[in-house]
Amino acid sequence: MSVEQFIQGIIGGLAIGCIYSLIALGITMIIRATDILHFAQGEILMIGAMTGLSAVWMVGLPFVVVLMIGMIGGGVAAMVIELSVYRTLRSLRVPLINVVVSTLGVSIVLQNVARLVWGSEPLRYPILFSKRGIEIGGFAISPQLIWIVVLGFAMMALLQLFFRYTRLGIAMQAAAQDPEAAQLMGVNVKRITTYTFLVSGIMAGAAGVLLGSLFFASFNMGFLVGIKAFVAATIGGLGSLTGAMLGGMIFGLIETFSGVLISTAYKDAVGMVLLIVILLLAPSGIFIRAGRRI
Amino acid sequence: MKSTAIRVLILSAFVAAPFAQTNSYWLHVFCVALIGAILALGLQLLVGMAGLLSLGQAAFYGIGAYVSASLTMHFNVPFLLAFVLAGVAAALSSLLLAPIVRLQGSSLAVATLGFNIIIYLFLLNEEWATGGSFGMMNVPAPNLFGYTLAGERGMYFFCLLVGVIVYLSMDRLVRSRFGRALKAIAQDEDAARACGISINLYKSKCFLVAAFTAGIAGSLYAHQAHYLNPNDFTFNKSIEILIMVVVGGIGSMPGAVIGALIVVLMPEYLRSSGELRLILFGALVVVLMGSSRGGIAGLASMLGDLFARWHTPRKSAPEDAMP
């Protein structure tokens, strides 16, 4: 493997890793707040990609605005689903596994609604960045990948700041760590849970626009990515935000490099083997979450 | 006595089904539903009895299907032997999972899902053994003691026979020491361990039995569909089996069968609604999840209770409340 291939692998791996991280973060936030394994997170990503794409068709906006619209689309979709489905199920006090299976039902519904609205053909995103490679230290790198890495990292940094410095972010952390205590401290846990879905949907919507701009957008683009993000979150330790971020990066890098070094056919398998090995060595993932067990 | 009567009634409904509906397409769908029921029964043991959330049943289903097809096609093994060996191969491969059964809840679900993806990629890429993405064509119809089950109806009855055997074995298994140990593990692992139950051994055994069941279901599928494709054994299939179990009612063996019938037959009945059919199906899954604690089985027993209360005089009501 040449140095150029290596550097391209790093950038490409980080770019796809950022996308996994953004979804894994949402999945982790939801697990922390509600214990739900949210299998529809990939579909939220798809909704984000599709709304972003529709915005491009309608008015042809600059990339940042498209990204914003995708984020809003994902966030609103997640919040609507939480309010209409998961909150209702929780108030009926059904067992957790029922809620988990209902997320699979939601995922089926979202995919097929999207198929009705946007058709079943994969839709090509317009070129949002110049195609010409940027020269860095003598190597040509696609500017698209660099943008994805920069935006992905920026978004994760913003999320960290949000959790650390805003009232809402701190309330979310508190509600996730100990719902009863947070309620006693005057946090409206029910409302905070809805906001958690909103923020996780925003993350997934952003990931959707980034992923769509890299490949294409289609009604079934989300499910596999969502599953992989689950694996990434588990590698990081289900429930740890830092773990989800690093898990996504690690998973993206491993996928890219095993595609180059081992075989493209088995690149997904390498990640899965790694998952099983990591779970065997450290059953709670790389980053063990303090507090409540899932 | 009453439950025996109900069982006989339900069984005769299953026996009568292929005579009431002779269309070969529908017979094919009924076969698929029966195979789904066998798969759901296996997963019910894991999820409903032992509380182990597995998302990898389709891997064992696929292993069973491909082993059975290759044995009969390439090695001229008689069908019944291949059928049993398919189950054995799936069970043996579940031993690969033995180290990960000690994982808890969500981690176990994601790990079994990873296992499913690995097996799928193997089926897709190892063309020398599985035919790759072209799959395996012309898998022969089952041959039982020189008699070939060529028609859909013959196949249906064979699936029904296997289904009944699997159901009765699961029913016995649940009531045995093994089943009670699994229930104890599901309720409280530490307490079960304190009672002298070897947790990991029982969990592995449970995976073994569920994998064997999925393996023979795979064999049935291979010889019923006559064509195998790796795409039939993705984690989507695993998820479908989980939906069957949860829709039918966790912990209930009849529920697993009902859930399988719903998940297979409902999209067929909704076919007339065209593009809306999967949306309706997904919405139905969501609604069923909220409608009662125990899926269809829970709903049925709830209705049964209501009916009984309505029928019995009020005076006897306090007696029912006594433990």
C-alpha cells in the first residue's frame, strides 16, 4: 500500500466514520434516555437526505442551507415519531421489547412512505463541491471527503458544547443518568425525552445529507447504515457518547482499510468479527458507561 | 380436556386448509407460513423463555437451507438424512456463538446480528459452495422412501408434520427441567446461578436447540422453493422472525405460530392495496405492539378473560381473585 493510498484511506475512512458517528450518537442518546434500541434511526437519516435533496430541486440552495434543511427534516421526523408512537407506547406501559419491535414497524412505514413520495430509483445528489482534487502535500484528495470530515467533526464538537454549556443539554444528561432525580430537580423528563429524539434526528439528518452527497439517496439507503451505526455504537460501548463517536470512526476506518487490504466482498464481515472480538474481551464495549445498566 | 379439544380443532383447520384453498400459489404461501411458524417457535425459545434477544436466526436458517440443498444435489444424500443433517449443521455452527452468549441484552442482539451478516457474506461470496449471488437452482423436491413430494399439497403436509413435531417438542421442552431453568434465567440470572443452574451452559443449549429448529426450517424452505438465494437469509429475515414472535406474544408457543401466520399472510392479503401494503403492515406492527402486553396471544387471553367474566355470575368473581 502506497503512502497516497494510505492517506486516501484515512480520509475516506474518517469521512464514512463521521457519518456512522453522527448516527451512532443519536442511537446512544436514545438508549441513554429511554433504553430503546432505535432501529429506525437509519430511516431518519434517509428522510434527512431526501428532504435535503428536495430542497436542492426546488430552489437549488448552497450546500450549508441544504444541510440545514436535511437536519430540520430529520429532527422533525424523529420528534413526530416520538410524540405519536413511542410516547404513546410508553404511556401504555408495554414491555421494552414491544417498543423495540415497534421501531422496526416504524422503519418499514418510513421506507415505504419514502418510496411513494420519492420513488424507488436511487436519486443522484447534484454536485455540491468542486470535483477537482485538492493537493495536500503532493497527494490529491477529494474536497468532498474533506468537507464531510470537517462538517462531521464540527457537528460533534457542537454537540459536546451543547451538552456541557446549555441548560437543555445539561437537563438531557441529567434525565439520562437518573430520571427520578432529574424529575425531582424540576426537569420535565417527558419533554426532555422528546428533545432527545429531536437532537438525535438532527444528527441523523445531517448524516443523511452528507451520505447522500457522497453516493446517492434512495428509500432504502438508511437501514444498513443504521445497522452499522448500531455496531459502531456497540463497539464504543452502548450508552457512552465518546464511545459512539470513536466507535463510528473506528468502524469507518476498519471498513475502508479492510476493503483495500483484505477484500471488498468481506469488508463488512471484518467489522463484524471485530465487533464480536471486542464484545468478548470487553462485554460492555471500549468505553464502559457509568451508572444505569441497559 | 378443553385445551386438547381446541388443539384438535386447530390442527384439523390446518389439515383442511389445502383442501379449502387449492390454488397452488396460496398453497405455496401456506407452506412459507408453516416454515415461518417453525422459525418463530425456535426463536420463541430464545426470546420468550430464556429472554435472549437474538437477531441471527436467519443465519442458521440459511446454513440449514444450503447444507440440505448441497447434500442432496452434490452428494446424493437422501432427503430425510439431509434434512436432519441441516439441523445438525446449524446447531454445530451455533457453537461458534457459545462464547458470546454471556453478553447481556442489547450487546447480544447486536453481536448475533453481526454473526448473521458474516454468514450472509459467506453465502454471497463463496461461489464454489453456494453459487454466490446466482444462488442454487433446481433443488429437488423431497423424496420420502421412494415417494416424491412433487406437489405443493404434499409439501404442505410434510411442513405441517414437521411443524406439529416441533411444536409438541417445544411444548414438552418448556415444561421440562430445561424449560424451568430457562425461565429462571430470564427472571433473575443471579438467583438462577445461586440455585445451581449453569447459566452459560443453559444459554448455549438454548441457542443450540433454536439453531437446530431454524436449520430444519431452512431445509424445508430449500426443497419447497427449489431455489436458494443469499438475499433470503439477510438480517431482514431475522428481524421478520422477531416480529413474528413479538406480534404473536412473547413467551407463548401458540402465539409464535399465530405471529408467523400474520406476518406471512397479512402482506399477501393486503396485496390488493398495492403500494400501501407495506405501510399498512408496518403500521399494524406498531399498533399490535401497543394493543396489549403479550401480542396476539395476550390479546386473546384478555378477551377470553372478559368473556369468562361476562359469563360467570358476579358472585363467583372474588374467588377468581384469590390466588
